[in-house]
Amino acid sequence: MSKKEWPLWEIFIRSKAGLNHKHVGSLRAADAEMAVENGRDVYTRRSEGISIWAVESKDVYASDPTEADSLFEPSDSKVYRHPTFYDVPDGISHM
Amino acid sequence: MSALFEYIIRLGDDSLILGHRMSEWCGHGPILEEDIAMTNIALDLVGQATSLLNYAGDVEGNGRDGDKLAFLRYDREYKNTLLVEQPNGDFGTTIMRQFLFDAYRKPLFEKLQNSADKQLSAIAEKSLKETKYHLKHSAEWVIRLGDGTEESHQRIQESLNTLWRYSSELFYTDEVDAELLSQGIITDIAEVRAEWEVTVKNVFEEATLHIPTNNWKQEGGRKGMHSENMGFILAELQYMQRAYPNMEW
């Protein structure tokens, strides 16, 4: 018996038309087709989605956690980037 | 006993017993993902059994509902095929049993969608969506295992050799079918069989599996004559209702 593990896949689900695919978790599958099917079985049992993307985890290029200081902290002090300095006129809803 | 009741019981019992067999895998699947996939299939089948047996109870009109039919009949009153009561064996045997069944159920539900019986046609339409996925799942696994390693090929070929003898009973017909055929409630099973044969041939070809040349067949389930497996299944299935009559949870 081979002890080799199947590759890991990242699963993304679109919950309804017009929304983006969101990462929901990861699973093991022998190939892309099986990854989509396993994604269906594992992550859409309660009507969570209408579309599935599967990406092999090794193909995800991620930021380096040790660089988090330089990557993300600078934006903490730039509150002016949030559009919170405008007066919303009366009668405008959904803002 | 009406032909319609008998026919729905046959369909419902196939779903119930195969669903029970699949549920035995819960927590024992070869990998977590497949464990969930098999449990999903089990739940689909039990759901189909619920619809069918509830409807059978309505047709009978004696106040029995799906639960009463599922949990309070004796083995001779169950009309499932021998195929679906066969033990799970290894994963490949379960997959092969499922594939032989799914390849029959898909064309069957396709035809039943046009049944003159509205309720049966509605159940068929809903179940067909589930069954198409079951077939995709089981067929892909048959191909993976058949055209996989030397060991997986040999083992699933053995499963096929064991289960093949039970496949012809899926197409069993008698006076029940003849009567419903004349009423436009079902279509000729030969059409279902023709599609089954094409599916089976194509998938086995891709899986490099050989259909056994030994054509000895085993039948009986449709008449209530079951294998020794049935008693064990019913003991587990019916335990609660027998031990605590009328309990609900």
C-alpha cells in the first residue's frame, strides 16, 4: 500500500450569482475534477453555493508572514483612505 | 394489493436498503472527503425512500406511512433487488454495487418523469438530479480503480465478478409491470436496459475491466426472497421501532 497523500486543493465557492467566489477551506483530491466533486460534497451540503473553483494549494503564492510589518502596518495610519469624511445628503439610502 | 403499490414499494425498498448500506460507511470512509460523499449519497437514497414509501402508503390507503413501511414489515415483504443488500465489502465493491445500480436508476427515472402518474413523475424528476451525480461519482471511481494500480484493478475486477450475477434482477418484470405499462405509468424496461448496457460497456472499457463471461444469474428480491444479508440489515434498521414501538425523535 502506498502512503503517498493526494495533493491539497483550496476550494472557493460562489454563494449566488453576482457575488465573488470566496475561500471556504481546503481538501485532498487526486486531480482537479475530484477536487471540484469533493468540494461539492464537503462544502455545499447546505445550499452554500452555485459555483466551485478548485486551485491546487501549491499554486498559491502567498505573502511572507515575517514581512507583515512592512506590508500592512503602514496603512493603519492612513485613515483618510476610508471614505468617511463626506457628508451623505439626506435621502440617500444604502450608504 | 394494487400493482402501483407493489411497484412503488420495489423502487422505495431499493433506495431504502442501498441507502442503509451506504450509511454503514459513515465514519469509515477511506478518506474524509469520500466519507462525506458516501454519506451524502446515503442521505439522498433515504430521502428517495421516504418520498416513495410515503406515497406507497397513500396508494395503499390503510393508514401506513413511510415510517411504518420502512420499519415494520417482515423480510418477505421487502421487494428490493438482491444487488442492493449485498455487503459493502471493500471500497471498490461498494463503488461497483453503486455503479451497477446508478447506471440503471438514471434512465429509469428519466423515463418515469413522463409517467401518467403525477406523483411518481414528480418524485422521479427530483430523484433524477441526485442520481445523475451518484452515477458520475461511481462511474469515475470505477474508472480510477479499474485503470489505476495493479492492485486496485485486480480488486475491483473481483468485485465486478462477484456482483455481476445480481445485475439482471434490476430488469426483472412480471404482471405488476405489465399492468402499469398498459396504463402509461411506466415504460418498457427494455429501454432502460439498453441504456444501462451502453453505460456499463463504455465505463468498463475505459476502466479496462472485463464483464464476466459466466452468465449465471441470481434473482429473488423482487418476490421477497432475500439473501441471508437481509435479516441482519433489518435487525439494525428496525431495532428502535421494534424495541420501543411508536417512538419518535
